[in-house]
Amino acid sequence: MSIKGDDRLARSARGDAGALLTALEPFLPEADAAGAIAQFEREGFCVLPEVLDAGAVDRYREALKPWVDAGPRGRNVFEGTRTHRIYAMLAKDPIFCELVAHPVALAWAEHYLGASCLLSACLAICLGPGETPQPWHTDDGHTTLAAPHELLGVSTFWALDDTTAENGATEVLPRSHLWAGADFPGALTDQDFATVSDVDADQGAHPDAIKVTMPAGSLMIARGDLWHRGGANRTERARWLVTPQYCAGWLRPLETMLLSVPPDKARALPQRVRELLGYSIHPPFMGYSDGMHPERALT
């Protein structure tokens, strides 16, 4: 495994940081935004504390609870056999549009991926008591581009609980988006999707890992090619987060949003959210339907 940083790739992701600062100005103090952007470009991730107030966190938890209570647990050690994963969230409750199109998260995605970016995935992860560490993975691992490569995705993680070292805070490997390979213990393999038995020992313990602890309402933003994993939950209470993930407009999303959110429900969503689902065009004409703009299918 090569861990030598490629500064050319780091620079290529920056673009004009001033434009992102301007977009964030109404929502974040300039010093906080500038520090977060610098960390994102240097380390591959950043944390913005308490972007949501307690009332908003409570509303999202209330909307999510029925689906967690009714939902099955994960099917393998990647999903987490003691974890509830809630998919197709915008079809379950439109309140989650507020997180998908939150101005801070969306400004970040649009800055680094372009205005034609798409919603690649949007799921809630309720990490149950006794859950074991997830395999290390990236959120753009379905691509065939050799690492390191240009930025293809931006993942956001909204904390609906205080995330701690004990309850399974997401772990990251800083600057791992610059690594030229995945030859290290605990990295995701195809077998992990077929494995349903937990492993007692932490096969992926890594000396460079950082547990990203943050209070409820906070937002972590990471590059799609940053190696990360869900931690182990050694408490008696589940840890909840929601993770909208964005990809470049020309890249196939992880979740087929046009099926996950049926047209009758998509019509009621805000226009910008519909565009993120795929009712949009990546220039010059990628995404058309029957030779026309896909939005016309909703009229």
C-alpha cells in the first residue's frame, strides 16, 4: 500500500475556495468555513459542529423512528448485523429533503462536483448496541478508476446523536484518498457482503485511524474516496445518523433514485431535490428521456 500523498490531486480538488466561502457565508462564520475547507482539502474530511439545532434533530429522529422500529437489520457485516439501514428515504418522508438540500451540504457538493451533481445515496444508519466495526471502504468503490483519482463524490454525515468513541463514531483514515491501493487489513472485500457472522477481534484496527466524535446536529463531510468505516457500538443505546451522498453528474448513482422515489412522490419534492434525483441534464445532454429533458416526464 502506498501512502505517499499526491499533492497534484489535492490541488486539483480545490478549485476556487473563495467561491465556496462566499456560498457558505450566510450560514457559517468565515473562519469556521475556511478552516473546514482547508481540512477537507488536506485530510479528505472535515466536521462542522452543531449545524442543526436540537429541535431539527428531534424532528428528523421522530420521522425516522417508525422505519427503524419496523425495519430489518443488516444482511451482512458490511451493513451491520446489529444495524438498521433505512433506504429510499425521500419516498418515506419528504422531511429528509431538508438534509439532502441543506445549503451547507449542497454548496459543498456543487462546488466540488459541479451544479449537475446527483444524489448517489441517501440512507439512515442506526448502529445498534453490540455492533462490530465495519470493513474499511470508500463510497466510490464501485468505480473502476485506479486510485488515487479525481474527486467523484462527496459524502455527508448528519449526526442525530452525540457520536462518541464508545457508540460507534465513524472512523476515518486521513489523506487515504491519496493512497494507491487497498492492501491493508480490514479493507472491504466481496466476501464481506456474504458474511453474516461477526468477528470478535477487530481485524481492521489501524494506527492512523481517527474516531470522528461530534455532538448531535453536527455535519461531517468527506471525499467519496476517503477510506472510512462505522465503529463498534459498545453502549446500550443505538447511534443514529443520516448520510446523503452526492456524485458527479455523469456517474451512475449507487441507489436508483428514479425508482426509489416514484414519480408521484417526486412531483411533490422541491425542484432542486428533483434535479438531484436525476430529473436534470448533465451538459450537454446526458440524462435525456425520449429526446427531452426528464423533468417533462413529471408534467
